[in-house]
Amino acid sequence: MFRFAYPYVLIFFIPLMIWGYLLIRRRRQKTVTFSQTSQLKKLAGKREDVIIDLPLYLRILCMAFLILTICRPQSYNVSREIKSPGVDILLCMDTSGSMQALDFKLGKQSVDRLTAVKKVVSDFIKKREHDRIGLVVFGEYAFTQAPLTMDKGLLLSLIDRMEIGMAGDKTAIGSALAIAGKRIKDIPAKSKIIILLTDGRSNSGDISPSQAAEALEALNIKVYTIGVGGKGKAPFKVRGFFGEKIIYQEVDLDEKTLRKIAQTGNGRYFRAADTEELSEIYDIIDREETTEVKVKEFFHFRELYVYFLIPAMIVLLLEIFIQAFIVRSIP
């Protein structure tokens, strides 16, 4: 980028232009007494008028370059140092078999629950620019898919590759919370948050959800829980003897346990029956868990006055040369 450090000096261009105009006019008004001046006029054409005034034009140009030099032209760039206490967030996502229920929509297309969750969670990650986010996947088992990281591209890629049943078909909520707590407990951060999303009831794992929630509360880790799915039976696509067909089955969402986990973890419980509600829930969490960002800007300047000063000196020397050897005036 370019700027003048002293732009107010540019106002001198106005008197410079007025001075140059008056000087040229005054020079052209100077006369000498000579007979038959009409004959002399024929001898001198317009080209000679220009040559006679050339030193004056050069002097005005030199003054213009000097004014630009005094304005102190600079090129500069800006670098930024971002200081943020940050929030550490671990996303616990259910990939059990019940997540294949087709009761969510993206646009007008019906999709399974996991596909809708992946889309909403990806949008949430993109908003948390200055936070470290990790990913725990659970079903019958729980494992860390991604540790806490600032690499949002890696997280988005891992979420895109998540599949139903990749951790088993059952639901180990307690194990997921325990794994998440283990990952986040020893890391210094302004705020530590776990967001657990599931559509079922804990029926697997060695640790109960209530025990895991109490351990997280002791570690001062806030827990948000999200229950996914509508009430009543949900549609599932199954492969039969005559091809694929849709059947309706009950999905046992344990809201009581999820509420208790959130209450113990000083967070909140949400219920998402469709994609819009799920998106709104993550927006609410995003607003509640704000990140304080401090931006410090550094300006790096490069002085450019030499690009105007050198032409000014060249023009001045050229004017002196023309005055001395080409255009001579009678005193």
C-alpha cells in the first residue's frame, strides 16, 4: 500500500501552479523596441516559443517533485499479531447404528442424522476461528479422532470421512465423556468445553454417564449435551429380499440422563428434532462461549522519497544546462 506521511504539504501545489502561470505570462509580456517586428515574428515560430519557455517548465516540474519529496511518500504493509485466551472445545459425536435414521433434511432432501450433524458441526467449526477444537467419536467404543488443534482443515476433513458404525453400533456415552475429559483436563485454557451429541441411551462402556459427568465437574469442565431426533418412530432404510425399503422403528433417546449430565457439568441440554433446530443449538453455544480476541497491528514502512528527489535533481540540472548553452537571455 502507498501513502504520504505529510499529505498536507500537497496544498503547496496550488500556489506553485499560480506562480508558474504568472511567471510564464510575465515572460511573454517582456518586449524590446525593434523596427519591423512583423518580420521577426515570421522568423520565430511556435517551436521557438516552447524552447524559450522550456527552462521555466523544468523549474516548475522540479518544484513539483520537491513538494512530493517533502510529502514523504511511503509504501507499507500491515502484519497482525492475534492474542486470544481461546476456548478449548471437544466435540463428542455419536456414530452408532441409530444415527442412520432418515428423519433430517438438508434442503428438500431427506438424509440420515449423521449427515445432517456433520454439516451443522462443520459450520460451527468454521465460526470458531481462534479456538482449539478436538473430536471424539463414540458408538460401542469411544476414541479420539482428533486431539485439540487449530487446524480447522484437518477437523473438517475428518468429520467429512465419519461413517455410521465406525465405532460400533451401541452407545457408550460414559466412555465418550471420559475420553474427552482425559484429553482436555491438563491443557491450560480460559475455558474448557465438551459438547456431546447423541440420539440414544448409554448401553455400553465401563463407566456410567453420571460418573463421567461428576469427574468432569470436578475438573471444572463445562458440558453441553444435545439429544438428536424427533419423537416417536423414525424411518430407517433397510435392505430386504426385494431390495431397499423404509421401515419405522423406535429410537430410545435418554433425555433424563442427558439433562443430568448437562446440569452436573454446569452446561445446558438441547433437543434437536430437525436440521434447523440443530443449527440453532450450535449457534446458541457459539454465542454463549465467546472468545476474546486481541489484535495488535504492526506497520512496516519503506521510504520512497528518493524516487522523487532524484528526478528533481535531474530536472534542475537539465534546466541549468539549457539556460547556459541553448536558451540565453539578454539582461
